[in-house]
Amino acid sequence: MWDKSQEIADSHNEAGRKDGCKFATLNAFEYSSNMRTGDGKTMNLHRNIVFRGSNSTKYYTAADKVTKNTLDFIAYPTTTKLWSQLNEECTVDSTDTSKTCKAIAIPHNPNDSGGSKWDVSGASKDGENDKGALRSKFERLVEIFQHKGSSECLNSTQTGTDGKDGYDALCEFELGTTTTGATNAQGVTGVPDRNTDIPGYVRSGLSQGILAYHTSNNTLNPLQLGISASLDSHNATPGYTPENGFLGNTATDDDTNVKRTQLTTGKGATLANNTQRYWNSGGLTAVWAKNNSREGVYDGLASREAYGTSGTRPLVWFFMLGANDNTDYCTQYQGGSSFTPDVASIVRKNGGIPMGSSFAKGQASYNRFLVVAQKDTSFTTTSGMDAHNIYEIDLVQSYVSAPDGGTPTTKEAVFRHRALIGSDAGNVDNPDGYSSMCNIFADSDPSSARLATDGVTTLKDAFAAPGAYWYARVVESKTYSWRYYDCEALKTASDKCASDFTGEGPDAQGKYIDNGSYKNPFAMISERAWTSPIWLAPAPK
């Protein structure tokens, strides 16, 4: 089947076609590890293994190869064994010429790992030593979003004040059900368990990485992960993520609006009791690549110059500007003008570094971050609740705080830059926004709200820290989710679900409102994108 899979992928790899159309395919398989905790809950430790090449010669003749066989959980029952076997056969990029196989591993569904995805304590929860060097070598990206929910972050409390006591309102976005959570009062099982699940989310993993880097005397960050997203759909519809036209994700289990919005059995079933109401149409990965070929896309993934979205296709650039680059890039790109790759090349020529990169301590004059976002222009509507305009750009910051004689911890902050549109400036319910938004985050920037989630209000302390990372989060104006369209279609039916949204509504650009059950999804969401981080990585000691 592995050989057949490669033949199918290779037969559709169109890069280089004379008509200019390019459809690049990559060979890959999933490593599906489901461990059990002491209390019987499942830990999802899955990885997607993606290759640069192929063993098949029927359609594809490149020198790069793949593993002889798929590496499955039966033959390699721990992630340590997985990484070790990958290392026997493969490398990651062209820096190692001794192996023709090139591969990366992408952890996915970290929200479903019971908090165990990022264990770097030495003896991992799957029973063997972590071997962080191999993990760091192959795991270049992490999945931040897919149809079973967002994995960016999870607050320690259900409600709070944005920017206070570690609470980030935008963490509460499309939270999915998990196999590790509890059963709530309404009988929905697998809701996020804040006591155990938080350490498994992406932001927690990134912070664990810089802590591990510091405690290892600046020798290794085992969790230096860029960002990807995916559908994880089981319908063989890659890339199909529209809210209006949602097909479900699991074939005939949820292929109708009745199945998706009601319980499939039992008279009088309601949306509030249906686990699938927490699911979504899936995410997408965007890659900045030299060309749209298999090799170009793979190289972009391996270099971490990638970002994930919740299903829409905005263009997002994230740079740390060069030490002497004081260009006001945003003057012409705020509000609608196109930010072209040509301008991105100018940023690079001026010493800027892109998402997925690192810089060394001592380069503290690198203190300005450029974020530019262009809306997804594939939508025909240009205003109102389907405009998909850009409403907000955030800079998320985390750094190591290492007091003398104290225990090293991480401190976080979120800096927000929101659309300022007439009398609705700052109004999160404003459906409008910009077709393009740009901001340069710096301590001198007066337009970004400092949300001191851990008592942090500046960028300055992070640049002096033993380690740090920053990533950008781009938030669209509110649009209708699939739940709205499904319920609208059922308004005249006896099993209509529109009434199930009573008392629910959006807040703070995507935060769930609770009407008595746990975090009921609502009819509107704010789609978003998350970039790969940029890391402060002090030189090894």
C-alpha cells in the first residue's frame, strides 16, 4: 500500500507542466500513537511524516527517496523509536549528504494529547527517554488547527478579563472535544479539561522549548516548532474548508445538516448535546516557497517559513526588521494596498529575518516586528458579514524569566493592533475591517494595546532574556460559521436547530459565550491565521 500510495501521489505531481498549471503533491503517512494515561484516558501522540521525494520511479525520477516502509505504531510503539528509525533512514535537508531520504514530522492534535505532547523531562510518558536532539531534528512544525479544534492555547479559567492574570480571550476559539476531557452536565464527553490539557497546547509547548533551551545551557531547544494547520478530514476533500457548503468530516456520519446539528438518534435531540457541534471545517497550511514544486514546498516546510489558518486564505508576512532598518513599511500598505513579495525581498535585503528564523542574543537592536496581512480575496462579497476583512493583528510574546537563585519560568504578553474605522474604532462587533493591515510592533508604537497577561508591557525585557519567541496572530472580522448556514437551511424543517442558538453569541472576536452548557459554539466566528515564531536563541555556552 505504501508503494501504491507513492504511485498515486507521483502521478498527480504536475510541477513543470507546459501550460503553467502546477499541482504539487508530497508523499506522507500518519504515525498514529494512542497511549493511555493511568486513569484510562487516551493520549493522542500522532505525527504526520512528510517526505521530499519518492521511491517510485513510474512517474517520479528525483534523487530524493522515502522510508522503505511506513513506520507504524505497532512496529515503533514509542515516539523515541519513531525518531530513531527516521534517523536511520532519513535526514531533514541537504546539509546531510549521506542520506537520500529527507523527511519531517508534524505533531498534530496536540489539544487531544492530555497535556502530554511536549514532555521534555527526560523520561517521556510513552516510557522512553525523550532524546530531544532527534525530536528537534525532525519535528519542524506543529499543527495548530484542524477540524477537531484549535490547539493554540487554553486559558486556565473559563472566563476572565482579556490581558489580566494570563487570560487571552482569543485562546477560546473553536475549542474542540478531546478524548481526554471530562463529561459535562449536558452529557457531552471529551470537552477540554483545563487541569490536564493546557500543557499540551502549542503555546505551552513553545514555552517549554525555550525553558528547556535555557536549562540545557543553551545547547538545545527540542520544541523549536513552526506552525501548520490542516483539515484532518476523512472525506478525501483536501483544501475544502468553506463554512458555507460544509460537508462534515467523517463520511456518512455527518454528511447532512441534520446529523451535524442534531443528535443522530433519539427524538428531541438538540444541538447542545451533539459533540460534532464543536467541530469545524478544518485549517490550511500556507508555505512561503521558491516555487510551487514538491521540493519547493517541502523546503519551505522544513525551514519553518510557513503559517496556519483556520480555513481561509489570507496572505501573511511576519518579519523581524533589520537592526538599521527604520523604513515605515506600513505607510502604503495599511487599508488596502498590496504588500507584494517584492517588498518582502526588500525587508530581507535590509537585514530582516522571516518567520521560522532565529537570532542570537547580543543583537538586541533587532527590536521591531513587521506584520502584514492581506484578506482572502477568493470571496465574492466585499462587505458585511462575509467580507473576511482583517480586523486585528496580534504579536504574542513569551520569554524566560530566570531570577538569581529562583526557578526559571516563562512570561507572556499579547500586543494587539486593531482596525480603527470611524466611530466604530475598537468595537469588536464591527463587521468591517481592512482588506490589508500592517503594523510594526515596537516599544515606541503607540497604536498597539499592551495586554499584560503576565505583568509584561514591553518588548524590551524579552530581548534581554535567556530565551524568547514571538509569533503573529491575524484575526478576521466576524463571519458566519457552518452552524449558521446549517440552521438557516433547517428553519422550515421539523428538526430545525436555530432555536438552539438562543442565549449564545460572540464576544471578543471569537470567544464562546456559555448559555448553560460548556462553551457552546455559536453562529459567528472570527477566522484567523498563526505564523511560525521567530526565536531569540542565545549562543551555546
